[in-house]
Amino acid sequence: MNNPTRRHSPASERNGGPILAQLQRLLPERCTVLEVASGTGQHAAHFGQQQPHWQWWPTDADAQALPGISAWCEGLPNVHPPQTLDVMAATWPGVPPQVDAVYCANMLHISPWSTCAALMQGAARHLAPQGLLLLYGPYVIDGEPTAPSNQAFDADLRARHPAWGLRLLSAVLQEAQAAGLRLRERTPMPSNNQLLVLERQP
């Protein structure tokens, strides 16, 4: 039965399966994951349903998104009630002080560049030693051609908001290093996306 509160993203429906396969490879059967910028909540619902021993904490900067996230995740005891989270804040109240992983999909290119450093610093504060920051989305990669679809997407983003746009991978990794995170691996994903696996250094 359709719930009018639930927002639907076709992209989230398509990429949920491939992303989950990678998370299952990277994360233990039992872990606590903080999701930053949960959006519609479809990923939280899909991952929470498929991995009942993952404790999933969805968040979003937009308080108006929270009812939709709750609607998607209704009946999943391992998915916690969504919280409002501003990554730019000096502290992130309302979420666990320490988590095994922080997951963030498709945020960096639709928010100001300053959110990148803030995300890295906040993740470093909350990650357990050797905890993982998992970033999904499209990037511009030095030495590799940018797919025409990503070039068009970048132009569309910049036309919609001057502070938006695909981020240079090397610049993202520089911010990660400054926060004490190192790149463990980069996995190409469907539709010219990447999954970045960043590890908190001891």
C-alpha cells in the first residue's frame, strides 16, 4: 500500500543492491552504522531489512525528510528513528558517540564544498579505531576521463546552484587525510559512480 509520506528515488532503488553487496563485503555481520544524508530513507530501509544485525542510524539535514525516512523504515527494529544532523556543526548530538562505520551517499556534489571537510572531521570523531567512512557517488578523477553523463550531470548541478558540482577525488582525499582518514580502497560502481572506503587511522 502506498504511503504518501514516503518519497521515492529511482536512483536509490537501482543502486541499493550493488551498494549493499559492497557493504556486506566490508562490514561485519553485527555493527553500528551512522548514515549521513539519508534522503528518502530507501537505503536505510533496504540495508536494515537485509541485514537485521546491523544497527542503522539514519540522519538528514532536512527535518522535513524525517517522516519519509520513518515511513520507509517502519517495522524495522534495527533501524533507529531518524535524526536531524547538520554536518557543519561542531558536534553531532543525538547519534552514537562511537560507530563502526559512517555511510554517506550522494551528498558531496549537492552541498557546498565546506561540507566535505566537516563530514570527514565528524566521521573521525565518531568512528571506532579502524572504523570505516563509506562514500558513494560520482567524482572527477585525475588522469581518468570523465564520462559524458557525469559531465552533463556536473553542468546541470552547477546551473542549479553555483556551490554544487562533482568533486575532484584528490581534493576529497586531501580533506580525509587532514581529518585522520586514509583511503583503503576505491571500487567502481554502476552508472559511473565510486565507493570510497576510508579508514580511521589509529
